Amino acid sequence: MSQLNRDSTRGGIPAITGALDHSKAFHLFPEELKPFRGSVLAYGATFVSTFLGFPLDTVKTRMQTHKNFTSYFDCVRKTYTREGVRGFFRGIWAPLVSTSFSKSFNVSMFTFVKPYTYNALYRSDDKTVPSHPFIRNIPVCFISGSIAGAALTLFACPFEFTKIYAQLERLVQNKSLKEIPANLPALNQQQTNSPMSKIVRDIVKHEGAKGLYSGFKLHVLRDSLSAGAYYSIYESMKWATNNLINSDPNQQSQVSILLAGGLSGMFTCALVFPVDTTKSLIQKDVVTNILRKEQGLAPLPDKKRHFRAIEKRLYRGLSISMARSFIVNMVFFSVYELSMAHIA
């Protein structure tokens, strides 16, 4: 008889992976590390998906913050011509570490908070509790995901800003771009390819420690809203597609995981994209002024960026961002769920 993972169902609803059968799994984790198994496997799955999706993230960020690119192809062509393949991976080390840790923390926080959210929303003697698991699970996932997303921002914001800085540094320094005054001298090659340690020092030097949290309010809004929608869509789509594909709903289909992972990332990306673009523009302004100060120039006046959902320029780079989100989250959930099922 199969030994099911008892931790896979808590609070009356399934965790992300559902019921797990470890009778044929590879037992690699020692007993003292088994409580952290989900976090470790989530870290590994995110490491793989982040690396694969990073070039698209670079193109997305540059399209969001610079109007000089006429199309995605133009952005890719100019980036490759001026910076080579390395240009698409500029700033990758910070997110490889931070995003992997962040995702691991996010998944762990979500699965930890979820049963408490369920018990807070639904009492066992409450006759108004929706009987259908699909309807019952959506608010639980959204609230739990929002809490996990907001908690994560405190850690993730500095790392994401250094990534944005590295992705935009060459563009902001380039005299051919209209954003830079004509009298700004070109930086030498060593200065252009700044390591992460120098980027952090420059930010703290000119903006103080709070500079690492540039765009923090919009970051919190984006992450809490996106994480709530992300888990709600993923679990709902996985349940729905699995019931359509499998005659036995207790058997998990890998196709349903791939579709649910990709669609949750894609739809969530579209939902929060204007918030993400506004945040990136605020951070771009900070990067520009830091580089101006490095050259002895006065900072530009504050542009007072405000979030407006209905504004065409806030959606520059949306399609490539949705494609990236589909691929990254399809890979993440596929690797994560497979490893959770087969590595114990």
C-alpha cells in the first residue's frame, strides 16, 4: 500500500503538490533535513527556471524603461551588437541567488499560512462554507499568497533593484540614448561592467541604505497582488485541467502541471505589469541620478512617477514578459512538483 505524505493535506485542502506517493521515490534527504525538503527543492527549481528566463527578463526591463527600441527584435539586435551574449545575462547572479531563495521562501510561507487561512475563513460547523473545492480554495489561495508575497518583499527588493541597475547601467551610460545629456562623458569599459559589490556600494554611497529599497511601495503592491493571483490561478487551473484530462482525479497529470504553471505566470504577469513598469521607471530614475552623481553632474529633477493602469507606455514589453512568465513558471512547477514526488 502506498505511503502518502501526511503533510500534503492540511486545513482540509491540498498543498501545492497534492497527495504524494513516495513508495518509489529516491530517498536522498537525511531525517534532520526532511522538514526543509520543500524549500530546498523549490530553490533548485527556481534556479533552473530563472537562468532559462533571464535573457527575456533583460529584454523586458529594457523595453519597459527605454523608448529607443522600436521592437523586441530591435532590442535584441542592439543588445547583442553592443554587448554580446553577456549583455542578456548582465546582473544574473543576484537574482539567481535571491530569486531562488525568494521563491523557496514564498512557497514555504504560502504552504505554512494556507491552513491557518483556511481555518480562519471556514469553520467546520459553518453551513455557508462552499461545498465545491474549486470555489472554496480560491480565496484561501489568494489571501495566503498575498501574505507570502508581501512578507517576501522586505528581502527581495534590494536584490531586484541591483538587478535592474545592472540591466540598465550600460543603456543609461550610452550617449546615443536620449535620456543622457550630451555632455555626459562616456565611462570606460571597467566602469561599465560594474560587479554587484560596486553597484551596492554606489547605491548606498549616493542614496543611503534606503536607496536599495527604491520603488518599495510598488514592489509590495506588485508582489502581494501577484502572489495572491499566482497561487489562486495555479491551483485552480491544475484542478480544472487535471479533471478534464484524467478520468481518475486522484492521479496527477504532468500536462495539467505544465499548463497551470505556465498560465498562472502569464495571467499574473498581465495583471501586475503596469505596477511593475512604474516601479522599473522609478528605479531607472534612481540609476540615472546615481550615474550622474558619479560623473559630478547634478541629479535630474524628480519626475514624480505615478501608477496609472490605463496608459499605453506602461505595457511596453508586455508580450515578451508574458512569454517569459509562461516558460519560467511552466519549468518551475514542473521541476518542483516532479522533484517533490520523486525525491524524498
